[in-house]
Amino acid sequence: MAKKVLMVVTSADKMTDGHPTGLWLSEFAEPYTEFKQAGYEVTVASPRGGQAPIDERSVQNGELNQWPEAVEILKQTLPLSQVSASDYDAIFLPGGHGTMFDFPDSAELQALIRTFAESGKVVAAVCHGPAGLVNVRLSNGDPLVKGKRVTAFTDEEERAVKLDDKVPFMLETRLRELGAQFVAQPMWSDHVERDGNLITGQNPQSGISAAKAVIQALEQSR
């Protein structure tokens, strides 16, 4: 029986000041490719469904041609309202700055992630994808990330790309405020943290490693 992975991408194509944003393509395409090569079934959903916006800065070097299958599947994502955690073995949240604007406020995403976590299933996110974790609370009221070892796009990296004044909050700071044990490596390091079934990657350089960690976790659970 093939493992099933739910990948959730952003629907947000603009930041608060109208600055264009969206999904960072490699953070979706590289893990998507890893999962498919592992023989997994992959479903792609987003808060609104339909076509997912791709951040134009992530496709300036021919990436659209590099991953044609991944690009095609992003044209018709399922709305989160139509997916059930019980159908999947893992959830994976790719980043892109768009996630900072729609993931934290999505009650449907929070409910899905809580169900995955409390069912002992794999919850994974990379770069800005952990924005989807910040408002998730477990049934006991605790933040999902409290006491957990995690990583994400660091405050230093945010300042380096000069978007720290365009995001609603700094992701590393917020995760620390929630009680997470945030682990940062030097900027642009390929870096993944795994705490039980919670897997997080630091930046776009960490997408493949995060996907491999998910595959390892799923194979261990066979």
C-alpha cells in the first residue's frame, strides 16, 4: 500500500503592501519529486484551492522547465475544505513568503495539522512553511511547537533578503515565543531538525533533505 502525502501550498500572491509573493517553487518541486520517486501518492491542496501562485523570484533560472510535472499539478490544487487527515500518512508544508499571509489564519489548516500530530502522523514544513505551525494548538491547549526542536527561515535570513519589513511577523522569533527550541545554522545551510514526527527545514536549500527525512520517518513506521 503506497504511502500518501498531503502537500499544502500557499494561496497568497501578495504581501500587505502589494509586493508580489507566492510559493517558492523548488521547496515544492524538489520534495514532490522525492515523494513520487519513493512511490508515494501525493495530493496537493491550498487554503483556497485552484491555481497556486508561484513567487516570480523562484523561477528566474528556468525552474518552470526543470519541473514540468510539479508546475502542472500546481495549476489545480484542492481546497483544504475538501481534504481529510485520515486519508494521509504525512503533511508537508513548502514555503515561500505567501505562507506568512494565509497559513497562520487558516482554521482548516490548523485543524488538519492538529489531527496529524495527535494521530502520530508526520508533520513537516520547510523554510516559511512553519508559518502554518504557529497557531496550531493541541487539544490540551499547548502550542504544537512548545518544547519541540524546530528550525525555519531565520530572522538573519529574512533580513538578508530584505523582506523583514514586509512580513507580518518574524518566523524564528514567533516560534521561540511559542516555546519552541529553535535551532539555527548559518544562513543558507542545508539544515533539517526532526523531533519525533515533527520535521522542519531551515530554507530553500533544505527542501530535499526535509523530504528525505519524511521518507525515513514513513519507512520507519511501516
